[in-house]
Amino acid sequence: MTDPATLPYRPCVGVVLFNPAGLVFMGRRIGLPVRFDDAGMWQLPQGGIDEGETPREAALRELAEEIGVEQVDYLAETPHWLHYDLPEEMMGKVWGGKYRGQKQKWFALLHTGPEREINLTVPGHRPEFDLWRWERLERIPELVVPFKRHIYESLVETFGHLPEQLRARAG
């Protein structure tokens, strides 16, 4: 077996999708190879970067594919790539065993369309989530799988100023 420490990180993007009230979209993940308690099954939209795609293009594509959302405004992005390693029990079970984890560029976007635009069963794409909800940004780390928690804590730190700004703007 290949030493996981020698494997590369999969290039990926993630989206912190805010509504005008400053709340964040969270989806309950389906199809994980390892079962976590319900709290650990929630996450933000994310996915790999296709050949020739910029991270920002990938973020917009993933958002449309995973939850049907296309009406957004750009707010901010993480200044650096964030990394996580897969837990040992998942190593070799995801991404064909080619990666040790992911390096992620995260984007904060504002959903500017109607809430009915959110669709977890986008035609032509395998559903990623079976439920969704709006959540306070500061709560998102406690809702995700433990091995991604440090990523979500970084998102709270990086984008923590946005909910108040959005609420003030919505006024």
C-alpha cells in the first residue's frame, strides 16, 4: 500500500453561501463511505477543480451542480489554500485512493436569487445532499465531520465579519 504521506492533495473549492440575513447554507451529506453522527453529516458545497478551470469558475460550477444556485454576488475568498487529511478509515476509499486529502480555496458568495432556486436534485447530477438549512456562521464547525473542523473554524475566522455586514446592508 502507498504511504498516504506521499500522496498529493486533491485541488478543490468550497463555497460559504450567505443569504441576505447573514446565514449560511448547510447541506446534509449523503453517500459518505463512513457514517458519522447526524451533526457530522452537514457541510458546505464543495468539489474538485476541472482541468483548465480557475478556482472561482469551479466554485460557481459546483454551486450550480450541487444546489442549483446561479444567482450570486462575490463577497470574498480565503487568502490561502486550506488543507485537510482524510482519516485512516477513509484512505483508499475515496477519489480512487489517489489523494491523501484536499487543498481547498474557499469563496464567500451572497445568494441574490429567490430561495426556491435552491434545488438538491439538479438534473444530470448525482445529489450530494438530502436536506438543507440556513445556519449561523459560528455554528458551522460543530456540524461537520471532525477531520474538516479546522477548515470550518478557519472559515469562521476569515469570513466572520460578513454576517453583520450583510444584515446591515439588508437593513
